[in-house]
Amino acid sequence: MFVDKARIKIKAGDGGDGAVSFYREKYVAAGGPDGGNGGNGGDIIFVIDDNFSTLIDFKYKKKYVAQKGENGGAKHCTGKNGEDLIIKVPRGTLVRDAVTGRIIADLSKKDRQIIAKGGKGGKGNSEFKSSTRQIPKFAKPGYPGEEFELSLELKLLADVGLVGFPNVGKSTLISVVSHAKPKIANYHFTTLVPVLGVVKVEAEKSFVMADIPGLIEGASDGIGLGHEFLRHVERCRLILHVLDVSGCEGRDPIDDFKIINNELEKFSEDLAKCPQIVAANKSDMASPEQIEELKNYIEENGYKFFEISAATTHGTSELVKYISQELDKLPPIKEYEPEEISQEEIQIQKDSRNKITVRKEDDVYYIEAQWLEPILRTVNLDDYSSLQYLQRVLQTNGIFSQLEEMGIGEGETVNIHGFEFEYVS
């Protein structure tokens, strides 16, 4: 099964929590805090694997989570870092943020890219020792790892893309000029998936050709295979437009030429402007008048015209040599640059991360904020400085202000994810 689009969720590992610990040894009084820092969470790394040709693995597994960093330990022991999660993808995979459509990475040339970074480990209580705070009984939690919903899209890396109506001979052509072995038959929509073939020009020179499933009129409206596979032509440096000059299917090759180029333009203006060569196939079945009429039209519109017969290989070697010469003049295969995250997107992420919900039920004020959960894990209810730290967090993040706006009174109960205390103004 050929799968060239997928949607997945990824989450890098959270950082480990810092430890609260005190040095204890016989004959050593007041050894002091020695809680170590938490380890960093594992990154999620995408790696190109040339043994993969589709995104089918992502059809069955939708969520990927990297390992969490270990918590810190006593005697200043730092927790072990979480292992990175390696995700293998075929070359040419484009990674986008599924929500915004922003390009995060193009896995075409750079073999490894970090897509989501793991969270840093939290600090142990030894980090908070000072001249005024000799015995800190609290530590910091680890930071959460980055989390994304991704859209994966495979865009094949090919120098030349074959386009044209079904049954014009594209599959036959790629089979005779390369070692590709596509399914060939005399009926429409024989090619149901893109086929890549390496065309050898000389000893150390070659190029990659892609046979794209046939377009038909109305593809932009979803008729037939629609524009389903045209994304695989977007990287191509050159388009080879194959026409059936014989008209044996009962169609006019000039009309076919116009229709296909119209569909290309509807899909992408850039694709419509891509350099194009026309190959008039099945010339052995056409009359000289048919060939001459098509040649005049194509050349009048500024395109290079080749008369070929893929079935008998007539004219194919001349076509291949000319394509190779043209490719030498063209820029390399298109590579997409990662897009900078917008200020609006940064603000949305910040708002989501710092979201605070305050509600009142049965004389209890409930506070919900995901970012508060790891902080509460490290709070020592029996330690005054630890409670002071929590109070500063609630104050600086505007939680007390919200409670006051809602009319909270002295001694009323506040509940934060199950942790309850009486409000003191």
C-alpha cells in the first residue's frame, strides 16, 4: 500500500524532578542539602531511511512519546537523561505543524533533525541553598517536553516528472529508459501509485524520473484520481509531458495538452511555470500529418518537441540525452526551508501553556492549571520556605488577583488539583 500522507502526535520526554535530600553521615551534624538535579527528557529525532518508500507505518501508529528524564537523587546525583526517540521516515518527507500548517522540517538532505526537544531537568534542593536559606526543603520539577501534532507529507525527490493522460505510454516510457518495472496494461488508471526510475545517461551520470498517475479533465474538482499525486511533481526540476500523437484513444493530443496544463496551473502556479518538454508518443501508429500538426502547435507555443515510440524505443535515447543536457542548466531539486514560528503562534502556545481556570463550587474555589501540577509535587507542606515558594508562584502568576476579583474572603477554602488550604489575605 502506498501511503504519502499521515497525521501523528509526538511528545518529547519531560525533564526529571529535582530531589529533596539532606546529607547524612555518622559524626557529621547538619550535613546540608544534597538533592541532585533531574535528568533531561529525550528528544524526538526524525531520521531518513532510504529503505522506506511510503508513510505506511504511520497509518497504524499515531502517537510517539520519548522517554522521561530520571528524577534527581541524594548525594548530588543527577538523574539519567531520557533516551531519544528515533523515528524513521522516507527521504523527501515534509514535516508540518498540523494545526498551523507551518513547515518544521524537510527531510531531504539533512539525515537527522530534532523535531521536538525534551524538557530540562528540575533543580534539586541543593541548588537553593543560600546564606539566608540553609535548609531548603523543596526542589523544582522538570520542564515538560515539546509536544506537537504533525502532518507528514511525502514529496518524491525526482529530477523529471512524467505527466499526461492515462494510457498515453508514460509507464512504458519509464520502463524502457530506466530499470523501473511499473505495471503496464491497455486500460485507464494502470498506474495507481508514483513510480521512480533511475535513468542512466553515461558511466557516472544519471537522473531520477517519476511516473505520476494520470490526470484527467476535472481533476481539480476531484474527478478520477484528482490531484492526489501531483505533490510528487512539485520538487521536479523538469516536466516531461507525454502525449498520444496517434489519437488511438479517440482524443485530440492538442486538447489533451491544454487540459493537462490547465490542471497543473490549478494545482500550483509554480508547477505550471516549471520547464516542460513534450514527447509525442505512439508515433509509429500516427500519420505524418498528425505528427506535423502536433509538432507545429507545440513549437509555436515555445516547447521542445520530440517524436518517440516508447514501445519500440524509437527516439527515446535522443530524448534522454536532451533531458540530461537541460538538467545541467537547471537548479537542484527544490528543498523547503523551515518556517519561523510566528509571534501569534508563540502567544497561542504561551497562553495554552499558562492557562489558568478558577471556578467556585459549594464555597470552594477550584484552581486548574496543568503547569501547577509538577510544582505541587515538589512542595513540602511541613516546610515554611517551601510554602513561601508556592505562595510566590501563585502571586506572580496572578492567581491571587483572580481570587480577589471573584470576591474570596478570609479563611475560605482554595483547592489546587486536590491540594487544599485556607486563603489568608
